Amino acid sequence: MNEPQSSQSVRTRLALSAFLLLFVELALIRWLGANVVYLAYFSNFVLVGSFLGIGLGFLWAGRFDFRLFPWSPVVLAAFVVFVRLADVSIEVGGSNLIFFADQRPVGPPRWLILTVIFVAVAAIVACLADGLARYFALLAPLDAYRWDLIGSIAGVVGFSVLSFLGAPPVVWGLVTGGLFLALLHGSGWRSTALRVAAVLLLVGILGAESTGEDKAWSPYYALSWTASPFGGIIMHINDVATWAQAPAGDMTGYAFAHDMRAADTPGEVLIIGAGSGNDVAEALARGATRVDAVEIDPEIYQIARDTHPDNPYADPRVFVHIDDGRAFLEGTDRKWDMILLALPDSLTVVLGQGSVRLESYLFTEEAVAAYHDHLRADGTFTMYNFMREGWLVDRYAGTLAAEFAQPPCVIDPQADFLSVLLVADDPTALTCPAETAWVPAADQPAPVSDDRPFPYLRTAHIPGFYLLTIGLMLGLSALAVRAVAGPLSGMRRQADVFFMGLAFLLLETKNVVQFALLFGTTWFVNALVFVSLLGSVLAAVEVTRRVKFKNPRLLYVLLAATLVLNWVVPAGWLLSLGPALRLLVGGGVAFLPVFVANLIFADRFRDEKEPTLAFGANLLGAVVGGLLEYVALLTGYRALLLIVAAAYVLALLTGPKKTASLPA
């Protein structure tokens, strides 16, 4: 029997609303990172603000008749105008946590700016979620959840496709505006005129920043460039000057790696962070027989290819790999005479998740072991950067000394300008001046590992400004929930789904960072993980729609087993597997607890009498989980499984009696 057309219409509009919400959330993370200088280092707070907004939107829709969704285009457009006019930067100074940045003046304290952006994002997303929640309430809970997930997956895929195509923000604005007008069709002419004006303003502002021959948007950044006095261009990434092109031999920083090698020619060279093309040009000028150039950003490579004065990427000796450097190494058996880490610093974290930056896995103990394994017997390894602090140079030098037979040679150990580290097993492979011999510091920081990949954090701690910002966000979240939901005693019945949301967000975080390690920190891997996570949730919903679990407690037992499996299977072992087997085994281990956890949630959600309240409580739990993610700075990511397990124990204990009762 066919479903009534009205029900199908509700499902369609619900899916479109979910698409719009996820699309805008991802667009805000990208766009704000490009327009609020250095915010990309803290995009997790934008993600957590989105979760708060979704939760508040659902709570509002369950309690008030006044609709917030019709005001979404107005609120979003006003925020975009404010950000464009305010020209705000976030201060990123500090000696115990390093950010790679220029030293431009900043405005208000970073904890204040981050909190304001958190609140603004929550308000925008709450308006969007209000529309989604009202369609949600018209369907049976699992039916509504199913179509919410379908729309969300489509939103992630849609934004990822636009990222792949290099679409600028004006395209995001057109997609968003079109959906706004489609979902708000039928309003009065005054309301329609206001919303059309807001959409036109939004598209106009985004269009203005999307045009220009010297601008482009990569899957990671907003790019702009100017002419370099050395030839080529100076590249600005998210409005921060990052590198300048120059002909081979014109900039001494690119010569150190070759000048101190004993061999006359470089032989076969691997360059990770090839970017500008300067290191490629230098290697070719020195007589390299082959250069493997690895660059994570496809747009940066294309621009550099077309603008470098030496045109190095056109040389037949050069083989370009658009990939994450660590992932490229793990996927090849090739060995090189020289491996070079060339200024591999990013200005962003892995798709809004915590503190793992795009290059973090290049500097761990395990990464250095991989470099060692891919060098020929007389091969040399070099890394260089403007490292800002002497302790970071010491950390890297100590990591190299522990892996190679000889200690490294170090230029500029105090990080006053450009620090260069060179190392080889063969003592005759390098000709290092006596003053470059590395001497360990008394307070030398320990190396970092794949489980705790935070090379720029001097010691294991949560920096004070993080704690202050997290405290403010938690306090404001509690006040907002109290204002929207009324007396919180009414939410006590939803305590179990709150803890489920907390645990699920931490599971999501662990999966994102683990897959970044296993397959690279590329935008494609990140998008694939998010789609897979949502797909696992959708699969659990489909199973629950067809199967009634007589004893849901057994699902908790199965969940415990999958968490134990994640605890005991080491990431190093997964890395040793071939790519196909790594995907199969790593994906199975990672997504099993996600699937089982959502069987538990879907079974609990099936007969919920107040689905919008329960869904809102679940998302508010995700807010707390997103902030608890920073515990990994202390413990590493593996230990987050302990918090996940504790949260599910609390969910079991606080759930309805049918869930927590002992088996007969």
C-alpha cells in the first residue's frame, strides 16, 4: 500500500532540511577558518557550537509554537556581514603551544572571540534545526531519524563534491539560498521579500570574496597570491603569508639539505610538502635523478606548477603525488637517497576534530621510523622550518637521535630563524660543521607518538585558555538549555540519551583521527569517514526498524566487546597491513562500536513519546563530548575509549527499566 503523499512530502522536506543543516555546518567551518584569521586552529569549537545549536533547535521546537527557521537566512546573512566587516584575528602566541603564524595585531582575547563565535554558530544552527525538528515531530521516531540521516549524508557528500571541484563560497551561498527559498515557499509577501533580500545579501557578500584572478579555494583553505620579487608568487593561505617562490639557488634555506650531503648529487629524492616547488627546483638543479613530490593540497600544487619561475613540475624526472605524506610512505616500498620534510606546517586541524593538524602525524616516533625504513643505506633525512621555539627543535632532534645510528646535525637550534635538522646512519653521508653537533637539552621534551600526536604542545597539559574557553562554553550551554527547555528536571528521563550523545561524539573523534593516521589527513579521507559514520548509524536504524530486541542489555555486552577490541588492536599493526586489508580490518574495528551503539540508541528511540526532546538531549551530550575531546591532550586518543565506556555505563544505569533490567 502506498504511503499518503503528505507523509512522503514531510520526509522529503525533512531530508532537505537535514541536507541544509549539514551543508551550512561544514560551510561555516571552512568559511570562518578563512575569514577569522587563525580560527582554523580552533574549528572544533565551531563544530561543538553546531551540536549545541541542533540540540537547542530541537528543544525549542518541542516547546514553542514560534518558528525560528524562517529567520535562518536573515540571521546567517547578518553573521556573514559582521564577520566580513569586523576583520577579527585570534591571538595565537605562547611558548608552550606553538602555532605557525605571522605576528599581526589582534583584537579581543582569544577566549572571548572563540566564545562569541561559538554562541553565534549555535544561534544560526538552532534556527536551522528548528525547521528540521518540526518535520521530525510529524513522523514516527525511527522513520524521522532515518530521513534525517539520509539528508545528512547527502549534505556531507554534496559539500565534499563542491570541495573537490574547488567551488568558491558563492556556490555554497547559492546552494544554501536556494534551499532556504524552497523550504520557505508559501510565506507572505513581506516575509518572502525579507528572506529573498537576506539571500541576495548573503550571495553578494560571498560572491565579492570569490572573484579575482589571484584567488582560489582549495579543499582546505582560501588561497590568494601576489607577485614575488624573486619571481613567481607569494602565497597567502587563509590570509596568512606562507611561502614565496624563487629560482633555484636564490634562497639559501633550500640549499642546506644539499650543501651538507657528502655525495655530489642528491640521487633519488622524496620531498614531503613540495608545495611552492622551490625544493623540487633545488633538487633538480643539484642533479637529482628522480624527485617524488608529495603535496596534500591539489589547488596549491596546480597554482605552484603554473607560476614557479623554474617550471620544475614540468621536468620528466618529477613525479607528483597529491596525498598526505605519511599515507604516501605507508603505501609504498620505494627507498630514496634523500628524504626532505619541507616546511610541512598547516594552518588547520583535521576537519574540525580537536588538535590534530594536517601534518601532526609527520613528526611522531612512528613517522621517523618510517622515514628511516625508506632510506637507502647511505641515505640522508632532512627537515627544516621556522620552528619558533628551541624546545621544538630539541624534540625533533631527540626523536631523530633515538631512531638513527648517529645524532642529527642542527642549524639554528634556538629557533631564532630557520632551523634545519639533518641525520643519517652512515657517519660519512653528511659533512656537518662542528658547531652543528646536537647537544641534548636538560629539559628536552619527549617525542610524540601516533596516539598522542601533538608535537607543538611542550608537555602533556590542557592550556589555560582552552580550559577558560571550555568553561565559558559549558556555562553558556547550560544557561541556553535552561532558557529553552525550562526546568531541567523534565530532562532527567533523557539522561541516558545524553550520555549516548557524549560517548558517540568521542567515538566519532577517535575514528576521524585514527583514519587520518591509517589513510592520511586528506579532505577525501575525512569526508569518507563522516559518510561512513553516518552510514553506520543509518544501517543501525534500518536493522532496528525490522528487529525488536527482547533484551537490549545484551547489546551493551556486545558494545563492551567492540570497545575492548578497539583497545587491544594497535594502530601500528593496522599500518603494517596492505591498503585494502587495512581498510577492511581497520574499518571493521572502528565502525563496529558505532553500529552497536546506534542499535542501542535506535532501540531506545523507537518508542520515545517526546522524540524532539530526546534527540535534543542526545545532541547536548555531543556538546559535552566535543569539549571532553581535549582530554586527549593529556592522555592520547586511545584513552578516550575509557570515557566512552564510562558514558555507556551511565547510559545503561540511567535508562528506562526495560533497558537496565537484568535478564530473566
